[in-house]
Amino acid sequence: MENLKPSIFILPTIVVAQFLCTSLWFAGNAVIPDLIKNIDLDSSFIANLTSAVQFGFISGTFVFALFTIADRFSPSLVFFCCAIIAALSNLGITIAGISFFPLLTFRFFTGFFLAGIYPVGMKIAADYFQKGLGRSLGFLVGALVLGTAFPHFLKSITQALPWKYVIYSISLLSVLGGILLLLFVPDGPFRKKSQGLDLTAFLSGFRKVQFRSAAFGYFGHMWELYSFWAFVPVILTMYKNQTGIEAMNVPFLSFLVIASGGIACVASGILSQYFGAKRVATLLLTASCCCCLLSPFFLMQPSYAVFLSFLFFWGMVVVGDSPLFSTLVAQNAPDESKGTLLTIVNCIGFSITIVSIQTANFFSTLIEARYLYMILALGPILGIWALTSKR
């Protein structure tokens, strides 16, 4: 009976810890109007702020993958240490009189140590749940989505309080998440420790066709995902200004739209057990591609109900395939380098998000706003090709 306990309690603990710690991700975005007002920044600063976190995450995942951190050391200890340091980095943006470059530097380091939280959390889940991994990662990525959206919710209920309270709260949650995981989630029974430092371990999976197919599908998915998340408040604000609906609570609606993807992650993880991870991922990637291409029609809808329904649907399908790509990557990676390969795939995927966010930001001044998000269809199109190609 002792062996049954982890299967009951381990996954909920990992999910809660992942949610608490990944709330750091968009903490800066949730208070962007306050930062712009207090530091006298340009409104386009949102792209730079988001990219700073993404660039930090990319750098962190590259370092973690190169030195095979998650495979050589206890993943739970790595998660805990990174949760604490990321929380402290997040607190840095509340320093009085902070200027442009220190602000971006603190967000960079927050992203850097998130590299020891998100992919390492998936590695821990894979060490416990070889069977039904898609379902387990569905819950885990759902927690990431909810954590990503949570700062917007926190901002919406604390608008009467100083913006720094949002940052304080999120850092505290990250510390709590790290402690929870360290105390209640020991190394998993299927963990296979790396034999030592191997600077080429992150290349091993790419020799397999199935691994490449999953990885490149994920890369196409990432082109769209974080750009969509970063611009959700922009889309809502634009619609509010054009329609004059004063009752629109942009931070709260941003939270709901992004958080709705968490439901899709859980649902897709369950569906993958019946229809296969690859098939469900391809279907969801196709649906989100259609949302990109049809966005000019729906984002200018005079009907508020139609506009919101479309945004919620897009919020679900844009991320519902994420746990399935992680499942396919984990299942096709060698056991002794699974953590490293999950990390390097994240590294490349998040590198793509910076290009995507900056591309969308560049074209936002050149083309009409309603056509801007059609650019995001490029990633899903290439991802679908990678998943369905016979080569």
C-alpha cells in the first residue's frame, strides 16, 4: 500500500507547486500600466518586458540543458532552489526609483530561474507517471496556464491597492510552491540518473524521427502561444476603446481568457488516452491556426458576445496541445537524458516566442490592428506540416 501513496498525492502537489511558481511569468505584464506611469515608459514596452522574461528563460534552459542539471541532480531540489531565487528576482522590480535596464534585468533573471521550474516540473512528473503521462502533463501544463493568468486576476481584485502588492504576493506564492515540492515530492521511481556531465546530451533525441516530429510541432505551436498571451490585454483594450464598453474589466477578462486554456490542457490530456497524443495535438494546432486566420473578422465584431466567445475559444485551443507536445517529446527521449531534452526543446521553443513577439510588435505600427494576428498562423502551419509529414 505504501507504493500507492505517491500516485494519489504526488501529482496534485506537483500541480499546485507548478501553479504557484509559474505565476511569476506574467507578473510584470499584470502591472505594466503602473510601470509605464511610474517609470515614464512607452506603451510598446510590453513587448520588451515579455521578451526579457522569455530571453531569461531561454538562457536558463540552455545552461540547464548544457550541464544536464535536471538529470545529474535531484529535480525536486533544483525546483526548490530556482523557485526561491526567481521569487527574489521578481521582487527586484519593486525597488524604488528603478529604471528601464535594471527592470529588464530583474525580469531576465526571473525567466532564467523559471527554467528550473517549468521543464523540471515536467521531468518530475515523467519520473512518476510513465503510464498516462499525457493526462498527468495535461494537469501540469494546465497549472502553468493558470499560473500565467493569475497575476491578471490578482491585479483585477487589488486595483485599489498599490501595484507592488501584486508583486509581493506572487513572490510569496513562488516560495511556498518551492517548499511544497521539496517537502512532499521526493525523486520519482522511474528517475534514471545521468552518469555524469555530457555536453552533447541535448543532441541525442534529435537523431530520432519521432522526436524531431514532436519537437518541430511544438516549435510551431510556440510561435503563436506567447504572442497571443502577451497581446490578450492589448486586444481587449482595443475592443473596449472602439466600442466604448466602459464596464469591461480588462485585467479580469485577460485572466479568464488565458486561464480558460488550463481547462483545455486537462481535457486534451484525458482525450489523448483515447485518441492518441499526436492526433489530438494536430487537431488543436489546426483549430488555433484557423483562429489566427479568422481573427480579422471576429476581433472587430460589433457583437460583444461573439467577440468574447471567439477569444475564449482561441484561448483554449492555443494551449490545449502544449501538454501533448511535452508528452510526445518525453516519450521519444532517451531515459537518461529526458530532463535535458525537455529543457532544450523548451529553450528553442521560447527562443521562437521572442522572434514572434517582436515581429508582431514591429508590424503593429505598419498594418491595421485587426490583421496583425494573422502573422501568428505561420507557426501552426509549419507545426502541422512537421506532425503530418512522412519524412
